[in-house]
Amino acid sequence: MRQPNSTVVIVGGGPGGYEAALVAAQLGAQVTVVDSDGLGGACVLTDCVPSKTLIATSETMGLLRGSAALGIQGAAGGRVDAPRLYGRVKALALAQSADVAARLAAEGVKVIRGRGRLTGQAGGHAVAVAVGDREIGADVVLIATGGMPRVMPGAEPDGERILTWRQLYDLDELPPELIVVGSGVTGAEFASAYQALGSQVTLISSRERVLPQEDADAAVVLEDVFRRRGMTVLSRSRAASARREGDGVLVTLTDGRAVRGTHCLLTVGVMPATAGLGLAEAGVAVDGRGFVEVDKVSRTTAPGVYAAGDCTGVLMLASVAAMQGRIAMWHALGEAVQPLRLDHVAATIFTEPEVATVGVDEAMIESGQVRAEVVKLALATNARAKMQGFRDGFVKLFTSPRSGRILGGVVVAPRASELILAISIAVEQLLTVDQVAHTFAVYPSLSGSLTEAARRAMMPERPRAPFGEPAQ
């Protein structure tokens, strides 16, 4: 049942916070956002938007690098103007933040600049948030304070040579020799981007392969591309320390080896920004790493207090943070709501080529957790890929052996972030390979590989379960 005239206070102005604010305002609540870092949060100002803006330039450089094969002479000699590149990155981030501010203002959301913390009850309200010496009572509070780069002991960032990803854009040059510590999503993205921009990159991976948590076939393709383009990938190598050495950096590995470069980028994880929020005093439980514990509708252990985004440690994606925030407001304000379903979340790694996934993955199939058939189609067979000079990548579908439902998929390709939508729709809407196979795709197009993979997955002799029946 909808609760009119509710008072909502949101601590944090990132995707989890501002998307929640928009929903709450549209449902008639009085909404206040308490923000200390700038609307849009780290996602807009220092993380997602800046990094993907940088990557957009690196993609163009990659296209220029391959232009000779398309019959274009001289284009591959282009160089990057670092000050203009970083200036554009920061300008676009600020512009996006301004757009968020304008949208909140248009919806009547009040924004207070400062750091908020929970203080208990106030003015008859269930929860209160203090901002400086001011206290704001609320029926509902959402904690959406995000996260921050984890610092590795012995490799403390100095903002000049030893850097987190939030400090890159203040450089006045492209790093000539960049050492990237960590080969997860963030490390792989920046390693790929800076290699394309002209840096000599060394990627230090503590695991056997890059992207250890992702699809193994995708990781193999990406690592092969990295090495073929001149990147040094040190597998099963763990950094012990990083320190300044003259005008460069010395990274020492745990086995005693030394790696030298001009700059070092640390991508060793994210910590929750939950200190100083008064969570324990308010009865909000956190786990051993400091992440706020939430259920599937974003509730914390304290009545009236919800949480969303990276501070919860739940699949750290802007899209997930935004959905957590929306779900929190729908639930708190009495709307019908479907709990968060992480098995339907689409994600992309913005390397070159991109890696996009949704739904069931192959590790779940190999472990016996899910029964599914696998169809994999190399991108090299796609006519449009040949025309564009693309040869690395594939489309992979996971389908139910009984019903033919599409349970998940992987796309490794240029613009995989766009191509994955078709598989996401199939997963969300319980579509079968037959239905996708009978869907028209443009010829020639990269998306044609999706329908072709579905046709290869069709098995006319297989008895079909009724439409919508869960996979077995």
C-alpha cells in the first residue's frame, strides 16, 4: 500500500542514491539527498564515466591501428594529446554530474552538501540523519555511499607515480611505461586502454589468467589479444610492494622479481565507504569487510534503513546500484516490487574487444549447478566482422536441454555491450532458441551471429517443454 507524504533521506548521490531519489519523488515522497562528493557520485565523477570516456579514445586509436588492413594509409600514425584527453574526460564527468543535478531539481529533490550519519530517532520520525550540526528526521533512509579503491600495504598511492584509477586523470602525460597491478575487470580495462593509447603496459596477474572470475574462453581470447599487441602479461605473479625510484616506479613481486616502469596503477579491489556513518549505533549490520548487509529488497537490519550500491558489496555495477535503490524506494513506499535477481544482470568489461555476459555461466554448468547445453560460434565467421577487420571473439549461448530456453550467454566482440541486450531480453522473457532463431537479423551485422548461434542450438528432434517451464 502506498504511503503518501513520506519523508526520505538518501545519503550518497551516486547511481544508487539519485535513482532512488527519482523514484521516491515520483511516488510523492519528500526527498532529501545528502551528498559530499558531487551528484553522480564516484561512478560519474571518477570511475565509470571517466574510464569509459578514456576508453572511447582508446577504441578510436585501435581502429586507426588496424586501418592499413582496410586500405587506409597514414592513419595509424596518430598520437594522443594527453592534456586534451584528460581535459575531455573531466569535462564530460562534470557535465554528466550537472545533468543529474538538473534532473533531481526538476523532480523537486532537495540536495544538501555534506556528510551524513545516522543518529537515531528525531521529531517523531523513525530515523534521523545528521549533517554537521543539523538533524533531519526521516521515515526512510537509504545508505548509498559507494566504495573506494583498496590500498595495498607497501604500495601506498602518491598521486604522481603510484596511482589508483581515480588519480589517473590528473596526470599531464600518458604513462610511457605503465605497470598495472591486478587483472580483474578494472585492471584489464585500463591495461587494454593504455596499450591502445600508446603506453607500454605490463599487467601483473596473481592468477593463472586475466579476468579470473569471468568466462574462461573469453579470458583466453583477451589475453591472447593483449600479448599479440605487445603487452607483457605476468601470470601467477603477485605484487608485494611498489615504491618510487627516481622518475619511475619499482614493483617488487613476492618471488623476488622486480618490474620497473614510469607509473604504477593499482587495481586491487574496492573497500566500502561506510566508516563514520553511525551504522553500528543505528543497528545496521555490516560484514567482516565493512559492507552493509542487505536482503533482496535492499533492507538492512535496522527498521526504516535501506542500502544500495557498492557499499553493500552486491555485484558492484552502476546498473545494480541503481536497481537496488529503486527497489528500496518501491518497497519502502508501498509499491509492488520484484526482489533483486542477480542471475538476470548483464555486465560488460570494456576492453578491446569487449566481454559481455548475462545469466548462467559455464562454471555453473561444469560444476553441475545447472544443466545446460553450450553453443559457441566464432566471430571470425561473421561477414560484417570480416568487413570491419575484426577476427577476435565469439558468441556463446547456454540453453536448457529440455525446454530450449536461453539461460545465459557470452559475447566477446566490438560493442559486445550493445549486442548482449538481445540475450538479456531472451533470458528475462524466457525465450527459446527456436524463437530467437526465427527472428530476423540484419545482414550483414554482428548481431547476425546471435541468431545463427540460436539456429545451431536448435534440435528439432528434442521434445519441447511447455513455454515458460523452468529449465531442469
